[in-house]
Amino acid sequence: MAAAAAGSGGLFRFLRPGSRPQSTDVSAALAWGVAAATGGLWLIQPFDWLKKQLFEKPNPKNDKPGSEWN
């Protein structure tokens, strides 16, 4: 267990210790990513399209091209 903890900082070893990402940096980046994804979903609001794509069965009667526009 101690060997795993000692080798875990090897990814950012080339950086100075003061500029290595800390756990708060990672949590802040994750929080901003969640906020951006939530804002994008709120802006676009594709919920009807998602419901149609994921939960509705295709109608075999409307399989010809261009029938979705009628």
C-alpha cells in the first residue's frame, strides 16, 4: 500500500512541487465540468428527443425515407 502511495505522484513529477495539481484543483475542475454539462443541458433541453430515441419503439409503418417529416 505504501509503494502505491509513493509512486502515485509520478505523473506530475516533472512539475515543481508548487505547481502540481492538488486534490482541490481536481475537485474544482470536476465541479466546473458538472456545472457546464448541466448548463448545456438546460440551454438545449433535448429531453423530448432523448425520450423518443431511448424509450419509444420504432413504427415499422414509417420506415420509408422522409416519413419523419410528415
